[in-house]
Amino acid sequence: MIKKIFQNKVFQNFSYLTFGSILSQVIGLLTVLKITKILHPDDYGLYTFLIAQGTLLLTIGDLGIRNIVIRSIARDPYRSKDLIYNGAILRTLALLVLAAIYLLYNQLLGNLHGQELLFVLLFALVSCFGKLFETAFLGHQKMLPPSVINLAFSFIWFLLIFSLPGYYMDVPFLFYSFLALNVIKNLVFQITLHKQGLIMGKMKGFVSSSYSLLKESWPYLALVLVMLPYTKFTNNFLDINSTREEIGYFNLSERLTGPISFVLDFGLVAIFPNLSALWVSNKSKFKNFVSLGFKYYMLLGMLLCFLFTLFAKELFGIIFPESYLPAVVVCQLQVWYLFLTSVDSLIGTIFGATNNEKKILRLGIVNSLFSTPILFISSQYGALGLASGMVFSFSIFQFYLWYVFRKTLHFKIEDKGLMWVSAAVLFGLSYFVAGNISLSYKLLVGALVLILTGMYFFRNYTLAKSI
């Protein structure tokens, strides 16, 4: 069994991305620890807000082509050169237009100054190329090189932050250093792609290539736009309704839950090319793969979130300055929002692999219309209020999401009810109950849950093998 698992291509890709990402996240957390000891929560809030705004521009400027590029390269590797370079030009033009729109938004509702606005634009432009080069590796199902490169540059960033005196560490210095390092990383990505022969085929005309990309990607772009209120506007809601300190707490909590987020996200990244190709080649196998694999993905997600929530105070409460402790409470709640969105993303990945992009868009519109007012109102109560609104709104949305999923694909997900009941029990136990028990009892509870999970997994594997 173990040999077959380790030889599986999806498992290998998932392992490369997961292992590299977890190490990068650990290094990143250590780096953030140093930064939070130097910056006041208000300055840290500004620093993370600038990154969030650059990521906002980058997300919209992607134009929804990321999954299309991955899917297209997975199905036809000789489109790589055309998709990478014309995609880079298209993204750059989109970012320049978005920068102009953001300047208008900042004039009306924002309060960033000239240098800060420049940081936002430069962050988006530099990240644009890096993300596209990384996407090329994913399309070829070569997950090891980007994992190694990202890990190496995370370590370099860590060394830079820890080697320099604290009086150098202000927001402008951090941004200039971060941008310079990422420019070098982008060059390494491109050189590696060339050396491994992954830039294949010929480059078509920009207009025809861009039209073809946008024709396929517009449902994803529309989905990104309708999802912005609960994926990227959270910082803006806090900026309007709360304080920079609350932005700092919220973004630090996202950083603390980063390892869980990366494991779940990269699991989807690893299986998407495989699912896309499998849907074309063997629909029966695709259906069996989804029906059996869905519950294990949920099981992994809820287990990680449970253990994180159970031990978050012990892990982070003693290493961060007292002024940042409110972020620890926020992250205990926000990690369960990650679990809910990971389930949404898995269903979206399945819809994407089966060419149901329009269905994803309809779901996103419904979710946005329902969730946005809740998030905007809850942001008036700071980071913890916003995190509570996120968990509440996405929990309610699950009922509609699963109704559409069943109606569209008619897949039977094994033990679906058991998974949701287990998730609810583990959430209640870890968030509401475990806070009042000692560390020794937490260790016993964690061990018991791990044992029960292992028994469930091996029992189901043995039963499936015998059948």
C-alpha cells in the first residue's frame, strides 16, 4: 500500500508542494516573529495592508487565466511558450489599467501616500511574472523545482531579516528588500524553465493568443470579481470600519494559519492537472477518484484545523509580543474558515476539471451577494468580528453549494454526512471547550483524535482493497 501511494504522481506532486510550502511557512513565521518584535502593530498593519493591496491588484490582473494555463499545458505541453509569454504581456497591461483604477479608489476612500502606492504597484508587477512562471511548472506537473526555489528564497529572506540590526527595519526598507529579492527569484524561475526544456512550442500573435485565453478564462475572471469581497476586500473593510492595528491582527492571523492554507491549497493545485486530463481520458475513473477521495481531503483538512486550534495558544501565545496576542484568538477561528473554503475550492476544482466554469461563476455570485453584507457589518467589530462573520456566512452557504454539486454531477461522496458531523464536533471541541483545559489534557485529546482518524483510514482502505 505504502509503495503504491509513494509512486502515485499526484501524491508525489502534492508532497513536493506541501513539504516545501510547510518549510517555507515555518521560515516565514520565524521571519514574521522578528518583524513583529520590531514593528508596532500599527506599522505592521500598514506593511501587511500594502501587501494585501498589491495581491488584490495581482488577483484581478490575472484575468482568470491561471487555471486555463495549467489545464492547457497539462493537455498540450507544446503551448507552453505561447501561454507563458503572451500571458505575461496580457497580465502586465491589465495591471497598468488596474493601477489607474486603484489610484482613483485611494483618492476617494483610501489614505495611502505616493511611496506607498508605488509599493503596491511594484509588488503586483513583480509577483505577476513569478506566479506565471510557477504556473508553467504546475502545468507540466513538475512540482519539485518551484518548491525548491520558493524554499531557498524564503530562507534567504529569513537570513536577511535576522542578520540586519533592528533600526534598519522600517516599512520602506522591508518593501525595497522584498521586491529586489523577488526580481531575482523570477529570473531563477525563467532560467530553470529553459534549462529543463519546459518552454515548448511556438509563440503566437499576442491578439489571437490573448483572445483565446480570455475566451476560456472569463468565467474564472468573473468568479474572481464576485469573490473579491470575502477573499481580498477584507483588509479594505477593516481599513474603512476599524483600525490599522486590527488589520495587523487579521493579517497576522492569516500568516499563522498559512501552513494549513498552503497544505489544502497545494493539494488542489497538485490534483487539478491530473483531474483535467483524467476527465478527458477516463470519466469513469474520474468519478471513482472524486467519490472516494473527497472524504479523505475533508478528513485531512478538519484534522489539521482541529490540531491547530487545539494548540494555537501554546504555539503562538508565548512567542509573540503581548501587543499581538489578539491575533492568536482570531487565527483559532479563521482556520475553520479555511476548512470551509477548502471544501468550496475542491468542488470548484472538480467543476473546473469538468469544464463547468459557468457553474462556478453562478455559485460565486450567490455566495458574494449573501456574504458581503455580513462581512462588511462584522468588520466594524475588528478582526475577531470579521473572522466570526466569515465562518458564519460560509457555513450557511454550504447547504446551497452541495445542492448544486449533487444536482450538476450526480456524484455520491462517501461518508459525506459523517465528515460534516465530525467537522462540527471537532470545531466545537477545539474552539469552545479546549480553551479551558490544561495542556496535558489537550495532548490526550489530540492523540485520541489522531488514533480514531488512523483507524478510520486503514479500515476504509482495507475494505476498498478487499472489494
